[in-house]
Amino acid sequence: MKIKLLAITIVSAFALSVQAGFFGSDHNWNNPVSAAMDAMSDMASDAKNTVSDAVDSVTDSVDVGSLRGTHALDDFSLMPPVGKWIKDADFTRSFIDQPPLIPHKTKGMRITMKKNKCLSCHSNENWRDADAVKMTASHFMTRSNKRLKEVSPRRYFCTQCHVPQVDNKPLIGSDYVNTAE
């Protein structure tokens, strides 16, 4: 088994070396990393040119319409302006089981696979000290209603459901009426 793995490794390394151009006449044998970087740069440049040509052929005839207006495909999309944060406002929920809005700024409060800044205030251990809202029991349940000790993976990324409360104009008009009214 070890011999097979070694053979596969050697063949793979050789194939990658050939593809990267290590055995070409213009190869710099003193700096193989430089040669690999040059080869990768050339491949990236070729790919960029191919994609650019494809986009140019499409954008000559097509514009894309969205809620932010109509734009050519090759135009850069600008981030919409961030509205003013609304402090101390009590928003009523528009429908049953609507997740509550986030009543504070969230800039810099990152959520990654290893760390969730929201939990530093809203976890079962910290909510009293932070004078924050405690997460509900639903955040600790699996799909099969099994209670977990930690936050359920499907509820870990808070901003999938909870959004900041800001004073933004709607992108489109709506005649939605709460079903309870």
C-alpha cells in the first residue's frame, strides 16, 4: 500500500511539474517557485481573457433589470447605501414567528465557523451580564426536536434570519397587510 501511495505521489508531482512548465527550455532551475507562479499567472491571464471575451459578446446585446434598476452586465454593482440605525424603536412583527430585528449596530461583529460574536452577549451564559435578550429554546433544537447543549448548527449563523433595524426605503412598493389585522 505504501509503495502505491508513493508511486501516485511521484506521478502526480511529475504531472503537475509538466503542466506548470518546469521542464520547458525557459525554466529557471534556480527558482522553481517563480516558474510555478509565472505559469499560474499565465493560466489566470488566459482564463481572464476568455471570460472577458465571453462577457463582452453577451453585454453588447443584454442589459439586466433588477430592483436597483437596469444595468449592463459589465457594469460594477454598487452596494446600496446603508440606512440610519434606528435606536430604541419597538418594531411590531409583520407575521407570526418573524425573527426579531437586531436593535444595534453589527459592523465588526463577525460570525465565522469558529466564532460567533453574537453569542458573547446572547448566549445562555452571558445574557444576564450583558443585559441582552436570551436566545429562545428553538435555537437549541435539532430538526427532529432533540435538545442540544450548544446552539444548533442550523441556527448558528444569526444574520440568516435576524436583520438590523435601519431606516431604508423599500426597493419596491408593497401592499402587504399583516394577516392578524
